[in-house]
Amino acid sequence: MAKDRESNELESTLQMKVNDAKIVRKVVLIILTSLTLILFIGIVSGYIYIKSALGPVNKNSEEEIQIEIPLGSSTTEIAHLLEENGLIKSSSVFRFYIKFKNYSDFQAGEYTLTPALHLNEIVNELQNGKVMEEPIYRVTIPEGKTIEQIAEIFEHNLTFTKEDFLSIVNDEKYINELIDQYPDLLQDDILNSDLYMPLEGYLFAGTYDIFEEEPSAKMIVNMMIDRTNELVQTKVEEIEESGFTVHEILTLASIIERESKFSEDRPKVAQVYLNRMDHDMKLQSDITAFYGLKNIEHKAVVTYDDVEVDTPYNTYVIDGLPIGPINSPSEESIDGVLKPEGEDFTKLYYFSRPNGETFYSDSLDEHNQIRKEYRHEWYELENEEDSE
């Protein structure tokens, strides 16, 4: 009897386990089926949305809509203009389509378009337009300039003052508007009260064609921010893979912009800084110490007094990156951060001569020997600048 009871209990236990296993399998099957269905619905919905956005807004429409594309308009500006006029369904899909097809050089002009056009037909129209006019102003902002230097360039070439420009780039309300307008580019980092210039590093260095007699400082800043945003949008995947925020990338790129002169050195200098951060070493960039001193004249040689000043930019004092960019970096310097030399390049020190030649070292002793040999060139350069 006892054996029969034990046998029955065993059979009962086994049956319960079998039933539990069946339930688990059913639950797992239901979950997997649900996830697959959700994924499938998401893919189908995305496909339908994009396919719809590539098609006409209204294929039966005979309405003719006149729009004007000004010279110098960015892809973002054109996309918003088309969407606002009911000619495309999604400005975002338009921008991604342009990037995917690698289209560029849209022609300024007056266009008569209809909501019955497919997106690719609209793009063809924009590429075959005619230039309307020559720019009234053409201003070039060299790479590596600070906001104060940029303000001076515009003051000399346009109708507003340096003070007008500095006022708008420091206007808190305007900056918050920009954060809302460019969420992928501008984050709360730029609201830090310790920053000398909230938008430092975000004003794209390049050539600007301007078609208004009296452009405002705000209009110019909008143009520059939009150009930076367009550049960042082309590098979204690389930025995500880097592990850095856009703010951090622009910050490091701005240091590289001033610390390296030649294209081949920028990925190497970037890797040196990455190596130092990995070793918990201070970056010790002279140019960040200079920037932290604010209104001093440009110096060629950093002094012991300079590196002891505690500022949120002085990388001789702080750990890691400074609080923000110190100039407007070039795309080349940004790419140096996103595509550094590589982990096999293990150097921890570098020294650049005034002519741009750069030496890399593994040890501090080796680095100091190189400095001892060439440092006099920087003193001579500073003396030349002081005598001018």
C-alpha cells in the first residue's frame, strides 16, 4: 500500500511538472508571438508611413502653389518650407530621403508646385531650378575661432555690432528656443551657468552667403546653428558608437582644432587624449588654460601661473574634458574624435612645433626631452607677436 501511495504521489508530481512545463511553453509562445507581432506591426507601420510620405500629399489635387527657395537655404529650411506649404507630408522623411540619395546643391528660385507631385518629383524640380540673385554679403568664418572672434568678423562685414551678436548668443530665452528647435544637437549642457559662452562650439565655421541688406545677428546665428545641426545629423551612428555626447565631441574637437595643424595629426592627437582619459590622467592642454583666462591676449607659451588658475576649462586643474568647447571646430577635427587613430596608438604625450610638426611619446621623460629641444621656438614666436 505504501509503495502504491508513493507511486501515485510520484505520478502526480510528474504530471504536475508536465502540466507546469506545458503552461511555461504556452506562456513563452504567447510572449514570443506577441513580440513578433508587435515588431511586425512596427515594421509594417513604418513602411506604410514612409511609403505614404514619399507619395503625393493629394494625388488628385490641381492646386498650384508658388514657393520661393532663397539662396543659401539649408536642407532643413527647405524641408520645413515644403511641409508648411502642404507640398510634402513629412519634413523628416524629406531630409532622410535627401541624405539616403546623397542629393545636394538645390537651386534657389521661384517654383510652382502641386500637392499631386511625388517627393522625388519635387526633389528633381529643386535640383533643376535657376539661381535668383547674387548674395549681398559673403562672409567666411575660419575654423577654430571663438564666439568673440566670430562676432568681430561679422561686425566688420555686416551691419550689426559685436555687442549685438554677443547679446543674442547669451540670451537665455533664445537659447531655450534653440534647444526646443534642435533637440538632437543642443542639450541642457549649454545651460550650465559656468560656461563662458553657451553656444561656443556650436556655430559652424564656413562661408555664408547673405541676401538681406540688413541681416540681424539672430538670423546669422540661426544659419550657423542650422549648419552645425545638418553636419551632426550626417554622423548620428558614429556619435552613438563613440560613447560621447554631442557636447563632449564638440568640446574635444575644439581642443584638437587648436592643438593640431595637419589632417594626419588630428586622429592621433584625439587618441592621445582618449588614452590619457583611460589612464585617469589630466588632459593638460595649453589652449584650454588660455581660454579659461578669458580676456587675455593670445599667448604662445603657457606659464606656471596660467596652469594654476582654477577655471572650469583649465585641463591642468580639472579632470577630464573642460566644461564645454573653446572654439568652433572643423569637421575634420570632429571626425578625429569620432575616428581616432585607434587603441594600437598608445602614446600618452605629444608636442607640436609652431610649424605644425608633432612628436608623440610614451613616457614623460621622452616628452620633456622633445620639449627641451623645441620649446624655444614658441618663446621666439611669442616675442615676435609682442613686438608687432
